[in-house]
Amino acid sequence: MTRIRSRAHARLATPLVLVLLWSLAAVPAALGVSGRGPTSDAPAPLADRSASRQTEASVRGRVEVGQIQPSGRVEIRIPTKTPRTPSADGPSVVDAAPPIDIGTTNTTAVPSMVKLGLTTGNANTPSPIVAVGPDHVIRSDDGQMRITNRSGGNATDVSYADFFLLPNGTQSQQGQVYFDPSHGRWVAIEASRDCIAGNGALYGHGYLDFAVSDSANPLGGWTIYFYTYKDALVWDPGYGTSADKVVLTSRYHPMVPGCSSGSPDAWDATTIDWGELLASDFVADYFPLPPANGKRIDNLTPAIRRDGASNTLELIAQVFRTGSSDYATWLYRISGPGSNAAIVGVDLSTLGVVPVFGHGMSIMQGDTSFNPWEGPTSLVAQDDRLVASLTETCTPPSDTAERNCVRIVDLDTSSATPTRLQDFYLGKNGKHTFSPGLAFSASDELIITFQRASDTEGPSSFVVRQSPTAAANSVSGTRTLATALGFYGNPLSAEIIGLSPDPLVADAVWVINQAGKTTDPNEYSLQVAQTRTAAGDTYVPITPLRVFDTRTFANAIDGDFWNGVPKSFDVAGIGTIPANAVAITGNVTTLNPQSAGYVSVGPTVSANPTSSTINFAEGEERANNVTLPLNADGGLMAVFKGRGGADRFTGLILDVTGYFLADDSGATYVPITSARLL
């Protein structure tokens, strides 16, 4: 197979013949295939396939997102794909151990969650993706992106057709947007088509479009690029990253008269150096992957790496072997700079590393059904880990029937032959679990989101977490992301579920997923939320309750607070405050302070705290509202810091006006370590 180098802005001086990428049978499985040249029995090039892709990138123009005026154009509606039928004996020939039946629920606390406003989606192949930068959140769903601030306000809605400056007669599909914290830029991709003859095409053109922002502000300028496919339709664009490069993948097949789809399918991968891309002058390597030697790729998923820890870019491929009518799962690695990259593949299933990736079953809902996407819906890399999420069938414990289950496959990629760290299903009796997405936080928490439905219950979405210290094949309890209000009316199946680590908060991941909607069965609800591993949660107001008053010696508070001497006191379990409260709201009042100073109240305080709750002058009785997390014992501490010596003191009152519980039935609260900002 051959590497094709191309430069943005410039045409190649000499014709190029694309030598077909793979000859898997002739290469040892442990080594796979290499991008440095064709193998000895490489198949002959297919002239019509090699001529379809214009190898150099073209610049369509520049766009200022904040100045886009909506045109009213809509994205293309993609026909429902016929799901593949795996061979019944496919997994049985694999030596690798099967996945754990059901992921064990561990004692790790469920993630806390702050939700943005619920929005509506209406694409028939949704790709719900959330991308987060320092100041903005972008919710993307196939044909449109919504840009807001981090609180969900100041929304700007932009169609991908307008964003990519598509000419009239060109249709947009499968738009996606991502943020790369290592480079501080946004990247958007999509596929498009014009179905217009001319410019070297008999029937029309397909395009792989991509754009890069000028800065971390997505409302500013972007440069729009595209690759042209003559007489070929482009589908399923993919985006992946490593520390030093970007990969763009796409499925494409011939366009026949009437702008219809021909066969066979093929895939390709284009790598671009990050530094050259940011300089707007890049040389790309192009790896076409058409069918060859009795094998074809049915799905190709690139991994997203945001930690900047490795220059190796990984992809997972589901390879169909026509001779044996079964599947293999391949791992491809792209190494080297974007302009001089090499690709090597290894068959994970033949080596016994992991059983083949399977396929889910159709989900009936009333008179309609839909099929969850059969390939990985998320693939993420962090350090030496590569984690995939997909939908397969399993039989939950004590169930009597097969259901859709979420499968999580976690690989150690530190060596040439990866090893499995964990491989498990998430399922539930009587329910289908499907459409999973995942991401690592900067603190190595693995966050997983998924949908769940039954024949009589529309899809709701949930979130679980796995901490770095949790046992393998286990997750926390579920946190509800979005509750179903009805069924899906159309055969909806998300192909991509894109989550995003927070570039500002180490333990936070932003999640997105969908739920059924009743007002229009052809629509669905989309929910975006920031999840964190910190505690916090539902708020319950109460009639003000006096927890202590130093004048009455209540709650083990023996008299006044003396200068620099912290005191502890109970809160949870007192009066109407339940024993499982995790935080409180209230009011702190000083009583006859014997010197000017301040009081600091919190779950733990030292003799010399770094922040204050209330400041006052000598003799000044003042009050201040507080919202405070409780410590592990359900209590709080307070300390008085005054001018003068140890003989100075103040009286204190604490009245509680409400409490928080660790569930998601209402508003959420996220505590932080006290910090003086000014």
C-alpha cells in the first residue's frame, strides 16, 4: 500500500496512481500492514476508484461564525442503512475470552451533574456531540451546531451548510465539531455532495469538508477546506487526533446516474500535521482502504486523544472476510509526522486479544423499530489506554431473552500487541441498553453515557463513571441524563456519541445523549450536562432551623469561639436535616465580637484559614448567607480570627435554611475548595 502526499492550496505537478492500501493475507498478523509501500502481492489498482479522490485539499474560504446569516438550507436526510448480519460462527473461532456478562456496580459515587437547557433534535441519523472550550460549549447534532457560553446562555445556532459555505445545490450531512485543548482550536468536519455533472465528473461530486478555527473562540474566524471525490458519494466522516496530528476518515462509494449509490464501499484516512494545519500550509498523507484480497472494512473509527501524551494515532476497523463470511477486529496505528506518516495494522481477534466486535438487535417500539449503530460509537485514548464503546447483544442475569447491551473494551496499547485491561457489558433485565459514548477526564475518570429503552418505554439516557482506583469491569450507579417522554417515531440510531473533557476542570466531563419525545415523534430531546466526580446535588428548602447558638451551649458548642481555636459541630441528622444530607444553605451571625476579624466556616478549617465567611468590626453583629458542603461525618467546623491575643472571642449563631441530597431529582450543587480570588 502507498502513502499519497498532498499539499493544501497547490495542485500536484505529476499524475498519481493510488496503489491499493491493504493485502492483509500476505503480512504476518503480528505486524499487520505498513504504509511505506505495497506488499508483494498487492492487488492491481482500480482505475475508477483511484481517480475518484482529488488528493490535494482546496480552500473554500473563510467564515466569521458570529456574522453568519441563516440561509434556510437544510441538511440532507440520509436513507436508513440496512444493518449487517454477522456470521453465526464468527465469535466462536476467537480464542480470546468473551466480555464479562454485566459490569459490576461498585461503591464509587455517581457523578454530580449540572444540566444545560433541553433542546430538540430532528435528524434521522443523529450524531449528538458536545465540545467544550475555555469559554464556550458547542452542541452538535448532524445538521446544526448550537454555540453557547458555559452556562448555556447567549445561544448562536448555525447550520453546517452555512458554516461550510456550501454553494447552492450542495447538500450537507453528518456535521461534527470538536475542541482540542492541547492546541486550543476547534475542528469541524462533515460530508457533502452536489450531484452536478462537470469538473471531471459524469454525475456529480462528493466532498469531505473540514474547518479549523483561528483561536479558542468559536464565534471568530475559521478556515474552510475540502477534498473532492468525483462521481463518488462520501459518508460517515470521522475525526481523530494525537499529540502531533489529525486524521480525517470517510466511507465512499461510486455515484451512479441519478446521484444514487453504487458499490463497493471503500474507506480512506488522511493525516495532517497539527503545526502545519495551524499554519494553513500543510502536506497531508492519504491512505485509501478499498476492498482487497477478500476483505473489506465495514466500519473505521478513529480515536480522539486530548491529553497530548502520544504521537501515535489509533483507529479500530471492523473487517469482513468474504471467504469465511465472518468478521475480524483490527487496530491500525498511524505514526510519524502528518506529512510523512506510516500506518501499521494488527488483527486483534486472530491474536486472541479481543473477541470480534458484534452487532445489536432491532428495538421495537409500537409500530416502528430502529437499529443501534453496529460500530464503535466512541473511541478515546489517554496515556497507554484505548477504550471503545459499542452496542452488542447479551443476556442480562436472570433475564430470559437477549437484549441490546453496551460493551466497553479497554486496551493497554503500550506494546506492539495490545492487551485487554477490561471488557464488559452494561445491561438491564427487560431493557435494551445502547448508543454509548465515553470520555476520559483530565484526572483519568472514565465517564460513560448510554440510552435505555424497552418495547413499552421510550429511550432515556444515563451516565455512569469508573474511577482510576475502581475494580476492572465495574462502574458506579447510574445518574439520569434525560428522561423519555415517548417513543422514537423514526428509525433513529446514533452513529457517534461525542463527549468532551473539560479543559478547565480536571474532574469534569461534558456529556450529551438523547431521549424520546412526545410532542413530535419524529423529533427527540437532546440533553447536555457537565458531570463531575465531586459531591453535591438536589436542594430541599426547610423552615429555618437553629443548629447552634453560643449563648445556649447547644449542639456541643461550649461557649464562644476563641481566637484561632477551630470548633466542630454536627449538622446532618439534627431536627429536619436528614442524616444523608451532603450540603446545607444557611445564615451565620456574629454576636458581640471582642475584636475586629473574621469567621471562616466549612467542612474543615484550620487555625489560620485562607478565606473568610463573614468579616466584622469590633462589637459589630453581622450576618451572612452560606452554602457549604458537609464533611464525611455530616458536620462543619468554624474558627474565629481576630486582632489581638488568645483572649479575644466572638459568639456565633448558625441557622440552616435548606439541605442537599445525593440524587438528581432537582437542582444540583457542585462544591469547590475555598479559594481567595481577589
